[in-house]
Amino acid sequence: MAQSHGESLDRFCLTDSGQELLWQKWDDAFVLFQPSSAETHFINEISAFILERLAQEPVGLETLGKLIDMEFEQVGEKIIPEALDFWINRLEELGLIDRVDGISASL
Amino acid sequence: MRVNDCTAVQIKRLLKSSEFNVQLGPFQIRIFSNIASLVPLLSQLYHFYPVVRQDSISDLHIKIAYPRGLRHWYRRQAVFSIDGGQPFAPYAIEHAFPALEWGINWCIATRAHHLLMLHSAVVERNGHAILFPAWPGHGKSTLCAALVFSGWRLLSDEFGLVRPEDGVLLPIPRLIPLKNESIDVIRQFCPEAVIGPSFFKTRKGTVAHVIPPEDSIHRMDEPAKPRWLIFPRWVANAPLSLEPIPKSQAFLMVATNAFNYEVLDQTAFRLVTDMVKDCDCYSLVYSDLNQAVTAIDELTRSNHG
């Protein structure tokens, strides 16, 4: 489970499954096909942004929150930590993202 | 050669020797039966369909016959079987023909995984097809029957067969089964339609089968490109509504409506994505068949190409 939105050492990256996704954007929704599970997922723009950002490099929660706030600035609301936790957890459950170094760094 | 080139005696002999081999769209279906009452029904309702050479390879070997043993004598039933298995409980002998039709559909839906199969009616005009994906009871077959007697070619009232290689729709212009009130609705809408006998108290109520126009059967090897996705729903006394819907919603509805989306994995995702991209997507709510047919006609004429 994702930790708090504060000074977490956890950084997240795409899993192999997350890297091989097929994408289709429809209106304001994204449809993803995950070949490793043969499942089709519907995700929102913020979840899609998280996946796109993690495809570039591993990113920690705090940075992700700031990047999301910047990306969706025109919406006028800052992302709350609980919402970010929810989306991160969901993407982890689907096996699309994973922690890079959080556990080893805390040992 | 077509079924109507055969006499009743010939059809009976072909059925009894497992040589009644008909072409239904992309499938060759070989039927065995010892039920004499099927002969006039097949002669009447299948008379436009091609009979295939006996030495060709059939896709499905189907049997609809009296049960074996004593049951044959004390209880008149029809048993549908394929490859030695009996997927359904025996039917009353009077329902042998609708049982055959349902059984063929079931066999296609559970076996033809070389194609993406949508649960959808499909009609075509000027090379452009409309798909009507819908759940049972949403008025798909009734609307489809009305359209094919209003200038549209029938590809199917049940299957949107999508060829993976190029995404085109393959016709399978089978008989259109109508249920209950729909039978009289179509009789009034298109008196020229040839409708077979009504089968009462079947597992789906009263059922009768519409013979597709001869042209649709004659052109069963001409595929069509999907152009419109219209999700129909018949609602008693509802005013007509034909409204665009978001493509994300259309994608979800098509994917969940397919018989074998999960089986085809990535191929199905790609085919449904391409189809939704290529199609204008609408939701149709109707109660008056004339209004629905007119609205579809206007939509497709004004938005053609």
C-alpha cells in the first residue's frame, strides 16, 4: 500500500506489464489493454498521467503529487494525498506499477 | 444448387444420411435428422440457401433427432447434439425447428473463435454497415427485420462477425427469429415478408422465423465495412431518441457485448478500438418501428461517407 503523501522514500516505476500496455484515449477516458492478464482497464486522466510519467523514470509520491498539480493546474484544485494514494494503490493492484527502492531504503 | 432445387424426398434422404450440408455465411453446416416434420420446414424456410458439395469439409456437424431407446416411443422429443455431446435438455418434438436454429447459433458462438463475434444485428447499404449491439429483449431483431424490408441488406440479426485480418463484417444472413408481439409487428410493417409458422410455448415464448430477402442470402459472401454503431433499446411508449454517445461508452458496450472478447485478447482490443474509431456511435430508444426506421434512414443519408 502506498504510504503518506509526505516525505516517503518510495519511488514508483512501471512493471513489465505496465510497459507493454496498449493504449487508446477516448474523450476524457483511457482504455488500456494489459497483455499479461488479457484484461482491459478503464482509467481516468490522472491515472493515465501517472503511468505516462512513470514510463519516463521512477518518481516518488511527493514529486508525483506536484507534477499532477502542475499538469492539471487549470482545474484549480490540488490533488489530495488520499486521492493519490487511491490511484497508486489501484495501479499497484493491477500490477502496472511497483516500488523501486522504498523498502530497501528503509532497512 | 440451392435447397429449393431439392424435392422433399431428396431433403429427407440428405438429412437421414448426414448429407444436408448448407452454406450459412462463412460456415458450412452439415445437419443430420430423422425427424420428418423438419423436412417441409427446411424446404420452405431454407429454400434460398446454397447446398454445398457433399465432399467438402463442414465446419459444424449437427444432429437433431429423436432420442434413442424407449424414450423415442413414450415421449416425443427432439435432441440437439454436436460432436456427440448434448448441450441442451431435449425439446418437445414440435419445437425441433427453433431448437435447431438456436443450436446452430450456440455452436457458432462457442466455436468460431477465429472471428471476433459481437452480439449484434448488422445491416448494410451502399457498402456501409450499421451494427446494432444489444442484449436480448432490446428489440434488435425486430428493428433488423424492419430495416431489411426497407432497403437494407441483412448481414445478420444475431452476429457481428468481424474478420481479424481487416476488420470487415462477414455476412451470416440466417433466418430472423421473432418472438411474441414482434411477429405481428413485422407482419404489419412489411406484409411482403415471408414468415414461417409460429411455434407456441417454446422456451422463449412464441417464435416465428422471417426468411431474409433473397438478395441478402445471394450476397452472403460480400463483406461490409462498419460505419455506424447504434445501440437500440425498445421501450414501450417511449418517444424516439437517437443521440450520439461518447466513444469511450461505445467501446465499453461493444467489448462487454462480444461473445469472445476475452478469448481473442489483444486482437479483440485492436478490432473493437478500430471499429469504434471508424464508426459514428449512437444510442437509440424507440417504441414506434416506423419512426425508428425513418430516423435511421435520415441519419445514414445525411451522414454518409
